[in-house]
Amino acid sequence: MADSITGYKVYKGLQKPLVFKSFKGQYIYWAAAVAFGSFILTVILSTSISITAGIIGLVVSSLLGMFIVLAKQRGGLHNKEVIRGTYVVNKLIRRI
């Protein structure tokens, strides 16, 4: 009876956001989308204009995209717009 379990062992890291190379949570997917989009842009520019345009497009779109993702991440994982003020909600349905 001394070996009876009174509770369950819980992994404590479940409430923490996923982190990958300084990107957290949803911003991992945003960074992956930027990387994939930059690659597609490079392929399009390389085949339609020149290799140089493709490389320039890759560098510019990657840096700009990652800068935007990092700037959004600084706002927080649960960044929501806070609207201050008083709201008046009229009744849409009248009771008879």
C-alpha cells in the first residue's frame, strides 16, 4: 500500500511556447513561410530575369521578411488590439 500513487507525473514544459532559433510559437511558421516565399521568389526572378536578380531578391526578401517577423514577435505571442472606451449595444431583437 505504500507504493500507491496519489497523483500523476505531469510534464511541466507543456505550458511553454515552442522555441526554435529565437522564434516562438506561431512565429516559427511565419519565419518558415518567409523562407519558402523567398525561395520561390528567387526561382521566379532567376528564371525570368537573371541569376543576379534572383540572388538580390533572395537577400532582400529574406532580410525584410525576417525583420518583420522579429518585430511582430516583440509585440508578444498573444498580441491583441486593446480598444478603450465605452460601448453601447442596442437590442437587435424585441420581445413582445
